[in-house]
Amino acid sequence: NAGVTQTPKFRVLKTGQSMTLLCAQDMNHEYMYWYRQDPGMGLRLIHYSVGEGTTAKGEVPDGYNVSRLKKQNFLLGLESAAPSQTSVYFCASSYSTPQGAQPQHFGDGTRLSIL
Amino acid sequence: AQKITQTQPGMFVQEKEAVTLDCTYDTSDPSYGLFWYKQPSSGEMIFLIYQGSYDQQNATEGRYSLNFQKARKSANLVISASQLGDSAMYFCAMREGGKLIFGQGTELSVKP
């Protein structure tokens, strides 16, 4: 029962470095999401995808890029990391239903620190 | 404009008592879904309960129930018979289209 797996779990970067966070799901879900969670705040949607080959912007997309080349994978990229991107990143996935009755399944999060 | 509002940053409840966590939402879409998630100190997000905008009855899942008042646009979570393990952050979220939008959360502390 892998569910949603995020790689890596922790990472420290220097300002200006680039990196990619990987999210993999084995539930055949159509929808996938990337969120960030900052202290004292809820989750904010960065980007999401409603199917293979499609992506869309969420609430806070600036500074991030995503790709969904395969249905089971959703990649989040930071081209030039900034200290403001220090956060905990969550990936989630769900089935698509007419009224959104299916909950999102979350990964365990990635703690990213930008120095 | 805030789509999901949780007005209680922190709440305390005595063990075995019931507690209500407030959530109000804003949408013009007639079709939407409301979710509650629990986030313990270990950090994972745990799905608790779901309410659809067309559901006639309030959702219930074990000790969790959702007090859905559509006209007031509120979807409060009620936890009955609180347990020490209920101490956590609780997030209300609304699905609108393909997106899930979260509130800022309520930190619940259960006192023995």
C-alpha cells in the first residue's frame, strides 16, 4: 500500500540552486496536486494536473514549474531557489468525480530549506 | 477574497466532551465539496469526512459529524467524546472544480 510517495523527504539548498521534487502515486488517480505549507498556515495550492500531459496554476505558482509526463508521476521544479520557498511541500492525488466526492490522498511531505 | 475561513486559531476541550470546529466558505458554484482533514504533529494529512453540496443529510463518520448549513455557507466539524489522540491541527477544505482550497486551520488541544 504505497499510496502517494514523495522524494526526497528532506533537502537543504543554497539560494539559486535548482531541484526537482518527485511525486508518485499507484492508485491510478487522474488528478494530482502540489501544495506548500508554511508555519501557522494552511496548505496553499501551487500547481495541479487533471490528467497526463496537462497542468494548471494554483494559488501560488510563481517560482515553480511542474510536469506530468506519466499519469502516476507529478514533478515539481524550482529553477532558482529562494529563501521564501523554504516550506513543507505536499503532493496529493485523487480520482475525478462529478461532485468531488473522492478525498485527496496525501504524501508525507518534503521539508525544503533554502539557505 | 478568502474562500475558506476558520476563525478559531486554537481550541481547548476536555477529554470525553464534544467540540465544534467552525468553517465558513464562499463560492458561487452550485456544485462543490467540503472536506475536513486532520494533521497531527507528525505532519501527515488524514482525511476525516466529506460533504457534497447536493447532499441532503449531514455527513457522519464515527465520532465525526459535519454540521452543514448551506444557506449560511458553513460546514462545522463536530467531534464527539474527544480523545487525547484528537489533539492536532484540523483543516477545512473546499473542492471547487479541480482544485482543493484549504482554510488556515484550527489547533485542537484535548485536556485530560
